[in-house]
Amino acid sequence: MESNNDKPSTPTNAGSTGSPGTQAQAKGFQAVRKAHQSEIVEDYVELISDLIEQCGEARPVDIASHMGVTQPTVVKNLARLQRDGFITREKYRSIFLTKTGADLANICRHRHRIIVAFLLHLGLDAETAEHDAEGLEHHVSNKTLAAFEAALEK
Amino acid sequence: MESNNDKPSTPTNAGSTGSPGTQAQAKGFQAVRKAHQSEIVEDYVELISDLIEQCGEARPVDIASHMGVTQPTVVKNLARLQRDGFITREKYRSIFLTKTGADLANICRHRHRIIVAFLLHLGLDAETAEHDAEGLEHHVSNKTLAAFEAALEK
DNA sequence: TCCTAAAGTTAGCCATGGCTAATCTTCTAT
DNA sequence: ATAGAAGATTAGCCATGGCTAACTTTAGGA
Ligand SMILES: [Mn+2]
Ligand SMILES: [Mn+2]
Ligand SMILES: [Mn+2]
Ligand SMILES: [Mn+2]
């Protein structure tokens, strides 16, 4: 999976190959890429959960308007969610979360709310807080989330 | 480019089609998708700028190890950066930033540093701060960035 | 000088996640 | 009861951004 760039010899270029700082930076970028893979799943299960709460059911057309994408895009993403065990569904019927999906939704909603609360606490308006939280939530480590919560306590 | 979902008629399901909250949420998701499009460009120009500073030149092999990807991946992404006017290069030679690329690098570095400083200010360790900043930096609006700076002043 | 290892490139594979166009199903209102 | 609208699906397109394998070029050291 990884390349073994740990030759101490002929480091043509200074301060690059596999230095501790380099590796740490690479880890950061890899974490970002990993977060992007989970992102759609997280946003979808959270939205589906909200729609079931608020509307009684989660339909592709509503997911599409909330996500700002077309219905075929929703259908395609729902197929992945089903494949990966987060939802169950039958053709032309509304969508249900599996236990796995519902659990993930709760975790995501919790995370989301902490971030929004933290941004509001910093003095931002509600719209900006919601707007930015939608992206930030996927890149906040547990440590940082805890720091946000701690700041809210004070 | 956009679909016109502003039918006030027959909203079969309550509280969904084009309601103000729904549209605001959609705007948030759209902003996240847009951020993801600029992300690679931003991270690459910032890294290239750093490598030129620290090593005297930016070579694909070093970009690869810092980004945690393979060299062919770097080459492909560099082709896009060149196509879009952020870098210039000749085959088998190291990479240079255009004015556009260098300006963007400076903006990104500035942003990056503010976020790291803010996370450190919250009490996080340096590694976590750098790690999380790598993702967060692409999802912080100007308003939120300003709020971070304000918090640092105090 | 020239051989070889490292660096760079190319080709080609795959998954993701957007989109439009066209079709099919469901549901509602007459 | 049924026609038409709204919703759902399918098919097929495209760009992105990972990867491996194979090849070419460059450059350092014997
Ligand atoms: Mn992101
Ligand atoms: Mn989100
Ligand atoms: Mn969310
Ligand atoms: Mn980044």
C-alpha cells in the first residue's frame, strides 16, 4: 500500500524523503481523503433521519432538494448506502435506516450540533454557522470536538 | 446550471419543496462540493510554494511523499494545475508557480496558519492542530475565519 | 565514461459523484 | 375510473483523483 521511501542514502534533495514532518503531513492529507469518503454517507443518513422525524418519511425528491442535487444523483448515492448497509428500501417506496445507519445518524447529528453551537458561541450568525458546519463537521477530530465542547462549557 | 425548483403548487409532502430552510441547507451542501473542487489546487500550490522555499525546488517525488500519494497521481494532478494556469513546467524538470499560483499559495498559507493558531489557542497539541487544519481550512468562510482571528486577539 | 538506480512519465484500470434524457410508476384530482 | 402530473428509475455521459505496471529519462558514482 505504501512506498518504502526510507533510504538514508543519496537524498539528492535535502529535507524531504520520509522525514518525520513529511510523514506527519502525509498523514494529515490521507485523513482528509478518508473523511471525504465517509462524507456523503454521513450527510445522507443524517438527512434521512431528519426527514423521517419531520415529515414521517424520507423520499428521494426531498433528499434531492435538501442536498441541492438532482434525483438521479440521489438514487445513485442511495444505492451505495444500501450496498454498504446503511439503509433498506424497496423500489418506489420511501427509505428506512438500518440500525447501523440510525446509529451513525445520531453520531453525526450530535457532532453537527456541537459545531454549530461552537460557531454561534464565537459570535457567528445562524446561517453562517450552519453553512460552515456542513463542511467542517467531517474534518474535526475527536480531540478537537472535545476542545469545542470544553469552550462551550466555559 | 441550476434546476428551477420553485413550484409553489402541490407540495405533496409538508415542509420540503423549496422551503427557505431547505434552500439554505442545499446552499450549504453546494458550498461543500464547491470547496472540494478547489481543495487539491490549494493544497498543491501551498506545498509547491513551501518546497521551493525549503528545498530550492519542487519535484514530483517530494510532492508525492508530502501528500502521501504515488508519483503518477502527482503527475496527473500537476497536469490539471498546469491546464488551469497555476503552474508552469517542462518535462523532467521541477515545477514553478505562476503569479496566479503563487498568489493563491499565499492566501492558502495565511488561512492555514490562522486555523492552526486558533486550534492551538483552544489548547490542542501541535500535531492535532496541523492534522485537522488540513481539512478544516477548505470549509471555513471568511466570516468564520475573521471570528477565529478575533478570538486570537483576545 | 557509462551503468544503474532513482525519478519521471504514460497508459490503463477503477470508484465516486455529478449531470441530462428518457422511461416507468404512483398518486391525485377531476 | 382514468388522465396527467409528480416522483422514481435507468442508461449513459463526464470529470476527478486514486492506483499499478511498464517504460523512458536523468543523473550520480565507480
Ligand atoms: Mn472536505
Ligand atoms: Mn456535512
Ligand atoms: Mn451534517
Ligand atoms: Mn488542506
